[in-house]
Amino acid sequence: MISCEHCEELLSARLDGELSQEDALLLKEHLEQCPDCRKLDRDLTALRTHLKALSSQPSEDFASAILSQLEVPTMQSENKKKKGPWAVIACAAAAVVLMVAVLSPFGGSEGDTASAEAGEAPASADVTGGAPAEDKALEESRTEEEADPLPPIEPLTEQEALKLLQNYLIDMGLSLDIEPGDLSPDESFWSFTARSKDTGERYLYSVYCIDGFVEEIMIP
Amino acid sequence: MRDDRLLLKQAQAGDLKAFEALIQLHSHGVYNLALGYTGRPHEAEEIAQTVFVKVWKALPQFRGGSSFSTWLYRLTINACTDHYRQEKKRRGDLSLDDPDLAPIPDTAPSPEEIVIRREEQAILRKALAELPEQHRIILILRELDGLDYKELAQVLDIEVGTVKSRLARARRALRDKLLTEGNLLEDPPSNPVKGGMVP
């Protein structure tokens, strides 16, 4: 006869419709002999009914509430997505200009400084060539959500970059094994190779030192 | 879980209608997972909405390393875990007298039935909330979202054999907890939820 522990597993499998005929016979035989497991059987069946009764539906305007919060892609966000090594160099140059502007006695006002976010300022420079009036207009058009912190002056350490990547992967619900990283020759980004635990596919991630932006590229 | 590849491709190209269809297909699963965690419809809806907004933003980066459903459930589990830990720290354990607990999803019960069943649900949600996280997650995904063993294995990144044994242990743990805290298992509801489960 099977043990009570094994019986417990078979009872659970039966609730899920995952019991083989052979196991069904073993279970029946055990239940006939064991009052404790018969009680467990009744309890688990009742428990399932109670749990199903917890199931519920979201409100009717659930989908529309989500859609109203979505940002439809714009030229500016497209530029951010396409950011490659050359754009990073442009980013770094723009950041230097930005830092000079902030530190200069003739630099921007307090408002200018507060709106000089690292993530978007380089993209703005990329599009506009850095014309102050156009930069200001673009900065004003940004939403609060797009705002990134001020750029770090020192490049990220590998540990810091790895932590940013790990947080990103957790946020994305991805389960990947990450290999040691490489710093780009110009020290503007870290590259990490990662492998999917589900499919074995390999991905390349770049973590940009200037703003911690993580970019994903699937390796074919 | 369903095959969402076409809708996903359209949504990745910026098609809001396709994304809305994805929301409709998965809102029940995501919402119930969040509701199983929080026990509060308002919070569950907030979490579920946040998850879908995050999905929209992350769609360009989604390369299909796992199925869309698997990815979505993992995102939801992460969002729920974060929320649950913050709330537990902030408010302590769930209260049985909480007026915001999930409504009774049923047709016109009597006032007495409402009171009894609200108490039963509160007991059950409290017991669920006190289970170890891996037991709580697998029970919600199986019983409220209707995921099968293979889907559970994908979402939780474990073997099917582990799904089987973990589910058995989770059910036993919840049953033992309920036995020590009342007579809920002596009297199962005679009129369970109307059409509430995902097939």
C-alpha cells in the first residue's frame, strides 16, 4: 500500500485531472484503508470549491483605464530606442556640454538645471544639434515619467552595471543566466551576454554608464 | 494560456486595438493573481493596470524568449510580490473586518449569507496570505487562474514533477491552516461562483 504522503500527492493530482489509471487504483486502495486520508480527501475537495469562489472579474472600464495611461510612440522615443554606440558618444558629448553649462557662471537658471535629465538630453541633442531654444521646447514637452536622474560623472563599475541589469530583468520577468561583462573601449557602456533558461537563446545587453539605460539585442 | 503571437506582433508594431485585445484576453488572469495576493479589488486592479502599462512599454524589448503568457504572469508575480511586501510592512496582517475585501461574486444572496461568506472569504484570504510565498503563488495560479501543470512549470521556472509535489504541499498547508482557524472546511459553499474560472 502507498504511504499517506504519496496519497496526499495523488489526491492533489486527482483534483487537477492529472491522475493515471494505475495511480487511481493505488489511491482507491489506500483510501479504503485510511480514515485520515479520507478526511484529507473531503477537505481538499471543499478547499478547492472555496478557492474557486474567490475568482472575480476586474471592473468594466479596466481596459480603457489602461489605454488612457499609454504613451503612443513618438519620434523622440523612437530615437531613444535606436540609440547605438555612436549615439552614446553623442550622449557623452552632450553630457559634457550640459555639465559645463551647469557649472559655468553663465550657465542655465535653476529651472534649466532641474530639467537637464540625462536620458533625454542626449536624444534631444541628437535631433536638434543642441540649439538651446529647441532643447528647451523639447524639455518642456517631456512628461514627468520620462525624467531620468542627472548623469554620473564616473563610469559605472561592473557590479553597478550588473545590478542595474539584474533589476531590469526582474522587472521584465525574465529568467536569464548572465555572463561576466565587458566595458566598451570608450567606457561608455557595459556589455553582458545572457542566456534564457527557458529556450537557451542568447541575448546581448548594453548598460549605458551615462544614464543606466539597458538595451537588449537578441543574438540570432 | 493562449497563442497570442499575431496580436503580440501587431501590438509590438504600435497597434493599440491589438493591445486592447491582449488586455481583454489576459485581464482575468492578471487581475485574479493580483487579487489573490492583495485580497482587495481596488489594489488588485491598480497592480493589474500597472502591469499592462509596463507590458506596453516593454513590448519592443520582448523577443519571445518565453511565451507572452509566461512573461505576463512573471511580471505580475513580481509586481504582486513587491506590492505585498510593501503593504505587509505598512499595514501588518490582513484584517477580517476590512471593508474593502473582495465582494461576493454571486447572485443576490441573503444578508446573512453575505455576512457568512464574507467572513469565509476573509478567513481564506488571510490563510492564503500567511502561506509561504511559493505555496501562495502556485495555488492562486492553479485555482484562480486555471493554469495547467505545463504552464505552471513555465511560469515558475520549475519541473512539472516539482509542480505536482509543490501543489500537493501547498494544498495540505492551506488545509491545515484552515483547520486550526475555524470550521471553513466543514461546510463548503453550496452555490459557488457563477462562471468564475478560466477553462
